[in-house]
Amino acid sequence: MWIVIALTILHVVLGNGQPAKTMAWALVIFFLPGIGIVLYLFFGLNHRRERMVEQRSLDQLSKRSMLSFVEQEDLRIPESHRQLVELFINQNMSLPFKNNTVDIMTDGYAFVPELLKDIASARHHIHIDIYIFEDDALGNLVADALIDKARNGVRVRVIYDDVGCWKVKRSFFERMREEGVEMHSFLPVHFPTFTSKANYRNHRKLIIIDGVTGYVGGMNIARRYVSTQWRDTMLRLQGGIVYSLQRAFLVDWYFVDRTLITDRIYYPSPDMKHSSPAATNNCLAQLVTSAPINPYPEIMQGYVRAITAARRYVYIETPYFLPNEPVLFALKTAALAGVDVCLICPHRSDARFTEWASRSYLRELGEAGARIYLYEAGFLHSKLMVVDDALSTCGSTNVDFRSFENNFESNVFIYDEGTALRLKKVFLDDLSWSTFLDDVPSWARPKFFQRLWESFTRLLSPLL
């Protein structure tokens, strides 16, 4: 056993990963040898992730589907954010699009009726890329709506994450397949391939209707999202940015179906759109996707760049706060430089282990001068950031190791004062339902054994 432990730790070290993650795996394997080795085989090994997607085909898809839409008349990129825009273009081929309208929905009661209305109005196709599609009252309501459109000749394609839907009976998805809805699970997990796939999950929430209307944010399709105790944020988008949502979905569709879709009908020009066109404006937006197969963590880079460029304030909402070193350092540096860094996290999390691990990070950030608040009116699942009344981002990305490094994620970055002010108001409304961290003794001043436990769980935060 000691030989196996030594060889496994040696394998971890030779992987030349981040020192924090390497040390965390070494500790788990040493102190929990049986369980630790199994966990490392399932979640720690790098199984040549670059082979999971054929890069040549993805490049072909990207070029054929997007090059026709690069030219935009009078496209004005704000000088204050030009470097961030260029970063996303160079790293992610994320093109900026203007003339966008953004509707903000902060609960399921606003999101679900709009989604059902847009599904009902679909004429050509409906594309859904979702982490959780639950077999419950809401899930069946959406499923029935999709089946109805498929019966009427609308092309319906759905990608759901296999691990996110582990508890969902296969019969739920089979019913939709039998009625003409094209369904695929993302990286299905079966032994023995379990060990090469379980750690890399599609956490995106993207919905595209006819290439005209798109959704991005934190909400899945499950009944718990329609609850007064669940606080989330979803954006309904129209305008050029929907092209980027479409491209992201079709890349994922190629991944799961091996079908290369580049037909012009999926990228309608303004005169082809059957709904009222978006107002002519300079609401500039970029959809940024990140994945473990990419050479750089693009969304994390965007967060770091936006935080370090802030001059007045950085407001962030996240359900899980387990930042890696670059993000934590950027936040602390901004706070120490006099920027108003304010963070809202849930007081009561749906993942207790993650909550314990996050407390020491929150105290450390607070000690650097940031304001930390705990949301009290239910569970805060919202993932957004607003900077200086000029930049805002919302999507599926949590401020944690898993979202930045292991998951397939998507966020829209919006360079528009009006949108930033509206999301700032959402943040300030949530702040009124939150308690300052220093006013919660169990979080701000834990007793010795509680602090010891929190410090131990923090060691494992790169693995959560």
C-alpha cells in the first residue's frame, strides 16, 4: 500500500500542475490512501483532454459560421475596455456585437413564462444547452412545449449534462426523443470511461430560439428555480450577440453529435428576423466560453482583467467563493488600492463542504478591505459582476476553481452603461437582504476547532 501511495503521489507531482492543487491531491492520497487514490483516478488524472474535441473541425465550424458576420458598420469599442475586448477575440475568437437588447430576470417567475412564450413562437429551431433538466413539474412543462414544437416541424436540439442529470430517469429523455426532440447527454459517464469524463462537466446555460432570441445565466430547468427561496439571474438577449450564443451551442452540438451545422438559416440577418429588430444602439456584448480543453482559462482571465482595471467599484455575486490565486490576488489588490470591492454570497449554501471551505477566503478578502455580505432571503445562485457603471458580466461561472478550470462555462460580457446600471440595481437590491459578514460571529470570529476545520477544507478547495 505504501508503494502504491508513493507512486500515486509521484504521478501527481510529475503532472506539473498548480502547486496548490498538487499539494491538495498529495494530502488526500496520503491521509486517505484508499479513498484518495480512487478519487484521484476519477477526478485528478489528466486524460489528454485535448483529444476530447477535434480542434480542426471546431476551427472549421467557427470560421464558416462566423466570418460572414464580422463586418459591422460604425462598431465602436470603448477605449477603457479595448484590451479586454481584444483579449477575448485573441483567446476565444469571441467577436463583439453591437445593437443588443438585454432583459434581466431575477427569479423563475420571470424567466419561465418568457421562455415558454419564446418556445411557443419558434418557427425554425430551438437549441438548449443546459446543466440540469429535471423530471419534475417544470421540467415536464418545458418538455411538453418542446414536443409540441417538434411535432409541428420545428427542429429542437437539447444538450444536457450527464452528471448534472444523474438523478433523472432515462425515460424522461426517451419520451422527448420518441416525439422528435434531438437529445444528447454531454460526456456520458460509464465505467470504465468514468475516470476520463466525470471531472469535466458542461455547466453552461444557453438557449437560442430561431437565432433571434437567446438566454444566458445561472438558471437550469428545474422546479426549485421557481421558488421564492431561490435567487438567480438570467439574461434574455436579442441582437448580434445571439450569433455568438448560436456558435457556442453548435460547437457543443458537434461535440456530442459529430454533426457540423453551418447553414445560414441559423445566423439570420436582421432583415430575415421575424421578430421586431433590436434597437440601433452601441450596447456592445461578447459571449465568452471556457473549457478544460482550452489552453487558457478565458473567463477567469476576463475577471482578472476587469478587476485590475477597476477604478471605482467591483460588485460580485456568486453562490460559491473558492477563488484561485490570480482572482483572489486581483480582488485583494483592488480593495487595498481603494476600489470598493463588494461581494455577496449566500448565508446558507446548498453545499456545506464548499461553504466551510469558502469562509476563510471571505475573511481574508474582508481583511484586505473588501465588503463581504451574506444573503439571507433564501439561496443566492446568481453569478454576476458589475464594474464602474460601464462593464457587467453574467452567466454560468462561479468564482471557484471548478468553474474556472474544469467546467465548460459561458458568460456574456456587456460594455454598456445602461445595462451596468440595471445590474448594479439588482446587486444593491440583494444587498438590502444581506448581512455584513462581521455581524455574523460564527463566520467572522469562529472558535478554534471551527477555524481548524475551515482551514482543512480550504486545503481541498482546488478539488471541490
